[in-house]
Amino acid sequence: MYRSDMNSNKKIIMPGVQTFYVSKEETNCPLITEFIKISKKLKDLGVLENATATISFSYGKRILINGNVKDFGNIKREELLEIADYDPIKKIMLILGPIEPKVETPVHWMVHHARNDVNTAIQINGENIVEKFGNKIPRTKKEYPPGTLEQAKEVLKILRDSKKLVIKNQGVLFVANTVKEAEDLIIKTYEELK
């Protein structure tokens, strides 16, 4: 079973991905304020209870994404990084930021770059999350190692017809054009489960 960082602080390395740091300085991306707001909102809504998250925003040709975050209610700039480029065939990633990327980062990169209508991706990981959604939303059929090209292909296939999906034994991914749209989609989906 492949599990990213489900409810743990263990560092999981991306399979075979070489990372090169353009800079180890903290990001100055203008989307940081919006990133902090949605992080706090998700925590306040209880969405991140017994779960972790990977949030990413498109920023030109880059993506702003979190690394391992201790407290989403108090996210810090040093927990964020920018991915300047990623080659899924050569498995080479160019990074700006002081931390290591999470294992989900390659899939987020590929989703943002394959879909012009996706500027926000929010992935909530946790065993209880996967179980909670059951078969209520589309789900990947096969289990792939997190962050692989194979996983990204299956995710993108499902995203043709849906803006949310369960990634088998990993978590739930929501995509949207705007942060507000993603927030509304998450709230609506969680309300439907009640």
C-alpha cells in the first residue's frame, strides 16, 4: 500500500526524482497571503482533522506549494516553496525555497500544467478521509506510488469529468480555477457527506 504522509511527520522521498534548488531562500510569491487564508479556513472548518494537506496554486509557469506543515492554522512562509520546473520523464525538479517538496508535488505540477482551468489544487490525505468518501465521488482504480507519472495520468483522466476525486489509499484531490471555487467545492462535498 502506498501512503503519502497520511497522519505522520515521516519524510517520504519522491520516487527517483532529482531536486535542484535554484534558491534556498523563502518564497516571495504574491499568493502567500491567499495561501495562508485558505490553510486557516480548512483548519477552522475541521477538514484537516486527523489529516494532512497539500495545497498548490498556479503562479505563472510555476506553482506555489506547501512542504510538510506543522500547523495549517499557523502556516509559515518557510513551509512553502515554488516549483519553477519539473520534467516528469527525466524526473528533474527545480525548486525555490528552504524545504523539501512533498511526495504529491509532481502530480500537482502535472495537473496544473495539463489543465488551463486549474489554478488551485487541494489534496487532503488521511485514512479516514478516503474511507469517508467511499464511492461517493470518482476514484482512481489502481494504486500507484504517490507522485508518479502513472498516478498523474490516472488522476488527469478522472479530472476530465470531475473536479474532485479519491486517490486510492492516499486522499482526496479537489481542483478549481480559483481559491474560492475550491473552498466552495470542499465545503459542499463535506456537507453532502453529513
